[in-house]
Amino acid sequence: MSAQSVGAVTRHVHAAQGLHLQYRQAGAAGAPVLVLLHPSPRSSAMYVPWMAALASHFRVLAVDTPGYGGSDPLPAPPTRLADYLPALQSLLLDVAGPRFMLYGSATGAQLGIAYALAYPAEVQYLFIDNAAHFEPAEHDEIVARYFPDLSPRPDGGHLLQTWQLCQAMATFFPWYLQDDAHRFRTGTPAPGEVHGALAELLAAGPGWAAAYRAAFDHEQASHVQALQVPTTVFRWQGSILLKHIDALLAHPLPAHVGRLDTPAAADARYAAMQAHMATVMGTVTTTAVAAL
């Protein structure tokens, strides 16, 4: 297989638990498998540039969470992350195999934690990015205000509201507190960035907030403390959740849960995470061979 074909990202739809779930794939057959889980309300499309780079080390699978991107929604409205796990497990056992490494960011991080807690024998290593801890009062206030009603309106006003929401989400956290104390980037996001986020949110339809809300409910240090699989928590200066990542890291965590600080700039950050993953892969592979 040529280097060009190894780095090519292909798109697939797989039947799992009565749903059609979309995933993207890159890398050579037989390489260690790395699964990527995305934030809400995004899709696996956000990982395409990174997948091309990761394909030099892994067979990379980036999954659209049910209800997002090209994946069917769950048959019943989900109320917790556990509701997503049976369909996700069915897909991954079919296309990733019995053991794989798992990376998730934001909602994807919480989904990865929930998956590793439910099925620890399947997860060789867990990488969690933009994983946080919220105290109960702050959680309740955010959840009460974070998810406006974006139902279609006759005058199309919901489209402008969605644009403004996506613009604010790319600038402030939480987005509804639009002051310097809650700003995490300078300037205004480019129209193309906002348009891309808007398109993915609209594609998720009326259930756009389902996994997002469930992830906020799961953002508790106790879940990370309960992990049985080796894990790295990524911490980076540019994160909208930096304060809450630090709140997670302030809790006592198991010895097998480590931390990696990464640069703020996007290219440098993804390169640092990729280098760490490649190092971990070598360690995991060596350990597995030694156990034979």
C-alpha cells in the first residue's frame, strides 16, 4: 500500500443495533487501531486533517456519534452517555476489533471515559482531551442556560440565532457570558469557521444538544478516578475548558492516569499529541508481545 493511500481518509456507513452509523478511516490494515470521538455538536469531519497524519502510525477510525454527522439518531431520546454505548460498542467490535486505543475531545472525552468504564477489556489506552470537572452549582447553572431552543421559526430567525450561538461558542465559555473574563480567544472567528459549526449543528436537528447535555452531566472527576485502563489527560492553554481541566487535575487521580501539557497553537498541539500516542503505542505493543 502506498504512502498516499495509507494517508487517504475514506468514509463508511455501518449497520449497528438497527442504526446506520458513519465513520471515517485512514491507515494500513493490521496497524494498531486508534478510535477518535468528536465534540458536540460536531462530527468526525473535524478530524480529517489529523487522521491523514495519524495514519503513518495507526489505522485510525473516527466515528460520528449517533445523531450527529452522518449517523442515525438513537431510537429513543438519550438522557445519559450510557445510552450511546451499546450502538457504539456494536460498531467498534465490528470495525475496530476487540482491542483498540481510544481518543476523545470534550463530549468525545466523556464518551470515551464512559466506554472505558463500561468495557475496560476493549480499551488498550485512553486519551482524553478537553476533559473537565464541574462542581454541582456551576454544572446546574451552565446546563440551564447553555442550550437555547433553536426550533425552526417562520421568519427564519432561528438561523441567525444559531449563527450567533456558534460565533459565541467559538469565543467565550460559557458562551452566554460574553465578557473578557470568559473570553478564551482574541478576535472574532472567521465566517468560514462559524459556517462550518453552524452546518454541523443544523445537521444534528432538534436533538443537537442531547450528547452535549449528557456530557456536561458526566464531567465529574469521580469518573476519571474510577478508570481501570491506562489514560493520558491532555491539558492545553488554548482550551475553552482550561479552568475546568485544571479542576479535574486538582483531584487525586490513579497512578495509571497521567497528564501531558501541550502547546496552545493548534498545529503544535496536534503534533505533540500524535508524538505521545506513537510513544504509547510502542509501549503497549511491546507489553502485549512480552505477555505472549
